[in-house]
Amino acid sequence: MIKRRQIVKSRLKNDGGFTLIEVISVLVILGILVAVAVIRLTNFNTEVYTGTDALKAHLRYAQTQAMNENPNMGSETIVGINYDSGANQYWMFQGTNTTIVRFLPDDAKYMTSDHKINLTAKKITLNGGGFPIYFDSHGIPYTAYTSSTVNTPLANGLTIVVASLSGSFSSSLTITPLTGFIP
């Protein structure tokens, strides 16, 4: 009986390292902490990337609307996107008056009562880039358009940066001159 007690005491006094259960427990806890951190970082990026994709889709939609209008019915049709940085919202317009809002398809929870896209609700903002952006019936982008004879085509690629409200994450899109292609 005394020998057994000595053997048990010697095993309990083992100062050689950690047991397998202790190592596994620490690894499981670290794994959980890493998973939570990755999920939190991914959520912020998701808002920026989905906001960038939505803006691309809206620019393409405006371009398509301009190209689908019949220019033989009178004057050339101009459709574009305008952005108000103070209100942090953008909208589609038709013609040279950028304040006349046309319906732009989007989720209702991000749309104001006057059919403007509320970027604060999407937790993003736009930086850089010139607004408004006009598209003519050929899909060509312009930075200024007053009539069919006085206009300013997009000379260089126009880059618009979509950023989180905190500014910690961003993504960009570029409108190609002459074609209006948005990669």
C-alpha cells in the first residue's frame, strides 16, 4: 500500500510539461478566438464589397437605360448617376438636370422616399471620382453634358472609391473612357 502511494505521488509531482488535455484545451480556445476575429473582419469587408458591386450595377443600369432609349425620337437621351456627399446618397437621373430622380432598382431598406440610395444605411461612403456621371445613347461616359454639342467626355479612367464609414476598409471601381466599361 505504501508503494502505491509513492507511485501515485511521483506521478502527480511530474513537472515535465503539459498534459495532452491541457494542450488540446488551449488550441480549442485559440481556434474559437481566431474564428470570431475573422468573422468580424469579414463583415466589414462584405459591406464595402457589396456596396461596390451595387454601385457598379447601378452605373451599368444607367448606361443601359441611356442606350435603350430611342435617339430617333428627338434629342439624344442622357442618363446618369449623381452623388450628394453631404447626404451620402446617390441617384439616377435623366437628361441634363441632375436633380430629377429616376427609379433605380435596389433593396427598399437602402432607398429613401424620393428613390435615392442611402449609403449611410449601407454603412459605406464614396470618395474620389467626379460626379455626376452622364451616359449618352452610345453608352459613352461624360463628366459634363449640357447639350448634344457642348459636353465633356471622360478623358481618363474615372476611379471611385467605396469605403466603410470608419474608413478602415475600401474598394474601388474604374469607369473606362469612351466605352464606359466597368471591370
